[in-house]
Amino acid sequence: MKRTGWIPGIAAALIFWPAFGQDVEVFTLYRNSVLDRTMRVHVATFDTDNGARYNKENCVVAADLFQSQAGVDTRYWCELGRFRD
């Protein structure tokens, strides 16, 4: 019996590997700019071995601390995954 289909499956797994790897447990903190509200500026990446919940909680705490400072006019937020433009 001839086997087929396994090479395309492996190729797809290699192409989409980041989606299946640890990046699903990584959170990134961003902010915008006072001059450009649509700008996404990388602030920090939370990628400990303690899992998604831990990383997300720490990212949200950091965002809240930055946001709550007097005189801060920028917005801070967290997104799942590593930094992307």
C-alpha cells in the first residue's frame, strides 16, 4: 500500500509551527503614541514558563500601572503572542 499525504502535512506543521508552540502562552504589552493614536509601540513581552494565565495577569497589571500614572495620555494594552507591527 502506497502512503501519501504525510509530506504536505509535515510541511504545513513546519510553516505554522509558531501557532502550535509556546507563543500561545506569551503576552505582549503595547502602547500608542500621543502624536499618533493608531501607532503600536512595543513596551514589554511576558513569556515566562509559568503559563498563559500568569503572563497575561502580569501584562495586565503592568498595563494598569502604566496607565494609572498621573499625566499619562497614552493607552496601554496587552495582546496574545509576541510583538508584531
